Amino acid sequence: MDDVLLTLQPRGQVTLPKRFREVLKMGSGSIVKASLLGDGVMVRPIGDPFTTRPKYSRTEYKAVLRGVTQYMKKNGPLWTTEDDKLLAKLRKKDEERARRLNW
């Protein structure tokens, strides 16, 4: 078990060591549950119902972006004016359908 000594700050805050946050995949804004256990406290991370954990780490995300950039340099943009025209056409169709249904 990893035991560390933490200092309680004036407002009752403690900072979890970086290696704890990394192992538990916690970042800024992560929600934790604190429970009194006898003469101690147990702190456990819980899933945030309003946010989703990132699928990729920062390093993986940068690698994906590099791949997309390389693809675009080789093959051109991912979104074209033809795509914009098709999207506008589909939106117009949806608006007409909603108007017919009195939405």
C-alpha cells in the first residue's frame, strides 16, 4: 500500500500526490467521495455524471491530431463546400418535415 503524509491546508484542503491521480485517472475537477472510517478518512474517485473522461491522453490526442494534419496535407480538407451544400439541403428537408408535423 502507498502511504504518504499530507498537510492539511488552512481551508481544510489536501493535495493528492501526482502518482495517485495518475493511477486513479483523476484530473482537475474530478469528483471524489470522502467517508469517515473510524478515526480516518477514505477518499475515492467517483464518475462525474456531467462529464465524460477523455478517451485519449494528451500524448495520444496530439498523435491523432498529427495524423489528421498529415492526412489533410496529403488528401486535402476533411470538409468541403459540397459537404456544406449537402448539410444545408438536409437541414432544409428537416425543417420542412417539422413544419408539416407542426413542431
